[in-house]
Amino acid sequence: MEKKRLEQLKKKLLQKQSDLLHAVSRNEQDGRLADEEATQDVADKAINSYTKEFLFHLSNSDRNLLQLVHEALERIRDGSYGQCVTCGNEMNPKRLEAVPWARNCIPCQEKEEQGVHV
């Protein structure tokens, strides 16, 4: 992969990492605030409980994506970025442009989603 494209993708990954760290922090803070709100009735308690669960789900998804971004940055550092972690083949540059934290080429990703182990 050419150095200029790699730097562009690294910049995208670092921006995504920053955005996700901010989102996780904000969701955790919002969850704590939902705990602190004084609830008067059962409906308010149910809404607060739902809000906390929703924020936890968002935060968990963001953490998972953050891990994928971190792994992609590690692959850039060790020189393996752009190669499928499953089969080792070169990944399509358009795939990396769309999903810079992608771990697998499209055929391997499809197999993984179908539960087929390569």
C-alpha cells in the first residue's frame, strides 16, 4: 500500500478513535446521571432503567468498535495493515476506504458472518 494512502487511513482511524473515546465517556456520564435522577413513580423508574440499558448497549458497541480501531492501528505499526487477518491476502483498497478498521477481506468476512471457520 502506498505511503500516502496509508497515512490517510491512519488519520481516519485516529479520528474515529477520538470520536469513540468521547462517545464512550459521554454515555458513561449520561448513565451515571440517569442513576442520580430522583424518580417519583414506577413509570419514571422504568424509563430510567431503559435509558441506562440503552446507553450501556451503545457504550458496549462503541467499545467493540474502539477495539477494532485499536487493532487496525497496531497493524499499521507492525506493517500488516491491508492484509486479511484470516487468509493473509491483500484487501481491496475500497473496502479499507469504507471500513478502515476491517480485519478481513470480503470473502473471509462473509464466511465469518455465516459461522464458517476458515
